[in-house]
Amino acid sequence: MRLPDTLQPWAPWLIWFDAEIAGVLGELLLRLHPVLGAFRMRAQRGAAEPEGIDDLRRRGSYERLLLSEWALADAAPEEFDRRAAGGEHLFLNPKLVARQVDALTVAVFDTGPGQLGAPRLVHAALWILLAQRAQAAGARFLWGVLAQPGELHEADSPLALKRLLSARSLTPGGAAQARASAEPGGGLAGDLQAQWAQALDAAEPSPSERWSVGAHAPGYALGHRVDVIRADADELAVTVAARQARRELRLRLPDPEPSSRLLRGEFERLAATRHKIPASARLSRQQPPIVAADGRSVATLWAGESAAYVQRLTPPHESQRLLPPKTTRWAKHRHLLAACLSGRHFAGVLTRSQFLDAWQLANWGSLPHPLPQHLNAAPGQARLMQCADLDGRDGQRHLLLWSGSHLLCWSARHPRNGRRCDPPGYRVLEGVIGFAAMPPQRAFYLQRSGEGVQVCRFDRDGSSTLSTLPCTGEASVGFLFGHVGSDGWQGDVAVEFRAGQRGGERHSRWRVWRRSARQGQQDFELALGAQWKVIGLAPMPQDGPGLIALDPERRAVVRIGERERTTLYASPQKISVASVAAAADTIALIDVSGRLTILRHQGRDVLVYEGGDD
């Protein structure tokens, strides 16, 4: 990682982090450094002591005479005497150093509830600043936690900084403060600042610079005080105070994604795990990957072949490792109209004139009823349609086919007494703009209505409406992510409405809803330029609802929330197609070179499958 010249003084610490976190810390370092003031340390004391060799001189004690000169005394005594009389002998001259008996800086950090979250970013930056200041002055830097008076730690490794970041407490002052406050007549015993002052006064050596970092009452605490408080929703107020001076500044909160990783102690992104796709498998750059609802498998079609490549993944809570891939094929003369992952098996629907054949979906064979005339099943569709294979009542299984704004439904009974039951005709639901299958039990879909957009469920009992979301305008595309709770639909919905003009440029209007028993209801709108490509909903509900989209240059996967945008992954090449799992934190994309990349845990885990034209 190459750092700008302005950050070079802190380079030994910034190399611990990836580029994004180093950028966040670098900005904080540059803002905080000027307000710390000059480094103050007591005068040097102690006698000068030799430490190493300074140079060679022609005067000195014969105890420090060079060995080569003593060798001359044995080989040529007369020459040795002549050089001694003329002052030509060479003597070692030691380097004298005056020891600093109190070259020590100590910082005490408040890790209580008042400093959780964003203030800890300032703690990390101050930890680095004070460590660098002490090193530059030839001093030591030690740190401690307010709740543990007298316990000091070195600041010499990333593990030490992670230890500070993990020292969090929901009790003001920590457990020690709670116990001290409960003691009869606690007074001074409950004052952790006073306990720290006593401990540092008794230390040997006693530190010359003492810093107290947190949210404190008036006064100068241990000597230098740094107060860090939230000023408003996106700013921190920092006050650096001592008896000689007082300085204040406002810090704007940095990008939340690298900031969160820093506070979690994830200093570096996990290295991408790479796997080579077989040379025969050139992945299609027109068909988006098919991601299983649970995110545990991803299927990609081969370019120009009747075959698909299925990569199995470990569950999200397990350590990431590569599992053996699988290749599946269908008849070359048949056209694949729709596809899905049924468990970890690739399955789909093949076309035969105006008839459909279920392939690996329940061994139904051909369905005798032709498709409705207004549905186009001709070969050469630009994109595969979505389909799902669900369990039904009394041995029935339901197949749902997503076709434009039509949801095609039918069922087939299992054979009884050796005789196959004829399936009934198709049922077509109109105005469907979004579809998410949760096999094997149910699927959810969004349907336009006169009142707005309806969230509907399709299961073994048929279809039913769960909720109606009021809106104005004609909805064109939608995504949904959630489940059925005790009081109906629980989850997120995003709907795109007809594009318009904004500032002379075309844009799309997105409406995002959240229905949650714990977090209540949220409803907001987003305007995105026409070049943005939304591919799904953000699968991390605790971060608030948001969209997953490709940026206008198709170089990054971005999470778009109500107030912020976070880059989850920056691609080295342009992204051609991408998909998001319906019920898991998994995103799959194929770039223009035919390389498959799978993102998990909000882009922190990256699996790269080399192949295509590389």
C-alpha cells in the first residue's frame, strides 16, 4: 500500500490496515495531530554512559587501543615506540549517552457506554498519534483502560490495538467502577481518575505525559484531557485541554463500512480465495448467476453450451472453504427457458414449441396443456426466467414461472395406483413485478393493484395477500426480502417506478419499505441515475433497509441506504451481470472477462473463480 507523503510519519502503524481503513485513520490523524500541541517531557537526568563506538581518535586510554596497534608491538617494538612518541596510535572513542529516567507517556482510555461506537475511532487514532510522538522523542508509550487502574500495556503491535478496541463495557467505568460505587463511603475509591493518578505517581519511572481520553467532567484529569462526544448524527466534537491550552474541533464521521471493520478489529479484508474453473467452462456474460435462496450454491451457465456450472458453498456461519463443483447438462436440441436451484441441484423448464417440459423438477415429463398465446416461449430469450419448485398439499408440487409481468402457476399430482393424473391447466397472475422463492414450502411475490403494491404468498394452499403498500405511480420492478410473522409480512420491499427527468438527466425512483416487529416501520424514497443497476435488496436487516446496485461504471457493488452509500466490492474489471440471494448474505457477479466472483458477509469474504477468457 502506497501512502501519501503527509501520512509517512505514521506509516509503521498504517501498514497494519487495508487501504480503506488506512484512509479513514489517515484523515483522522491529519485532523487530530495539530491539536495535540508540542511534546513535553521532563529534562534529562543521569550520568552519561558509554553506548557503542563513536569514532577513532589519536588520544585515549591504552585500554581502548586498537588490537592492530598491539599486534604491531609484538611484530615491530621499535615502530610501536616511535608511533607512541609521535602520537600516531589509534584509540576507540566510545559514544556517551545521557539516560532519560522518565521518558514515558501514558494514555488512559474510557471504554464505558459513553464511548461506544464512533468515539472509538478517535481512540484508535489517538493511540497511534501518541505512540508515534513517544517514539520520535525516544520515549515509551503505554496505555490502560479507565476501569482497570494501574494496569498498563505496550503499544507495539496490531494485537495491542485490537485489545483496546475489544475492551468495551456497558457499565460506566466498567465492573471495577460498579464495585467501588457499592462500597460504603466509597468516595475516592470510586473515583477511577484519582486511582489512576495515584498509580502513575507511584510508577517508576513516573510518566511525564499523561493523557485521559473519554467523556469527562470539568478539570484536567490526569494532565491532558481529550473529550470525545457525539455532536450530531454525523459529527464528533473533540476537545483537547490542558492547563496551558484548550483546543476544539469537529470531525465528520467517515465511511461506515471501513469504520465498522476497524472497530470490530478486522484490520484487513480477507484475501480472496481463488479457484480455477475448468478450461472447457466459458461462463456466459449475458445470463446472471443463479443464487440459491439460502446462499449455499451458485449456478452459472456456460456460453454457447447446454450446460451449467454449480459451485457449492459452506454455510455462512462456517469457515469458508472450497467444495467440489458440479457440472450439469441438458439436451443440446432443447432450449432452457427458466432455471432455479432446487436445493443444490440445478433444474429448470425446457420449451417444446408452445409446450413446457419440467427438467429435474419432479420427473413430470411433458405438460400436455399449451401455453397461453400471449406468453412467448420462443427460443432466444435474452434472460432466463425465474422458476421455483414447491411442495404442495396431498402430494402436489407447484411450479411457478416468472415471465415478464405474468406469474404462471400449475400443479401436478404424483401417480396413484400406477396411473399418472393429468395436471390441470395453467393459472396466470397478472401484474407481478417481483418474485422470491423460499423452497420447499413457499414463495413470495409483488403484484400491482389499484391501491398500490401487494405483498403476496404462494404456498401449498395457493396464493394469499399478506400486506398492501400504498404508493402512487406505475411500479415496474420490485424486490422483497423477509418472512411471514405473527402479524403478517415482516421484511423489506423495494419497488422501482417509471423513470423521469431530474436535473436534465433520466433517473429512476425507488420506494423502500420495511415492516418489522422490533424496529417498526420505515418508508423512504431514493432517486438513482439511469446508469445505476439495482440487483437486489441488502440482506443485513440490522443495518437498515437498502438496495444492492452496480455503480454507473459497472466497477463496484454498492449498498445504498436512506442516508449513506457503501462500497462492498471494487472489481478490477467491469461487471457484466450480477445477482443477490433471496434470503442470505450472498452476491454473485460475472465480469467482462468471464470471471465469477462470490461475495459473502457484506463483501468481507471474496471467492474468485478464474476462467473465461483469462
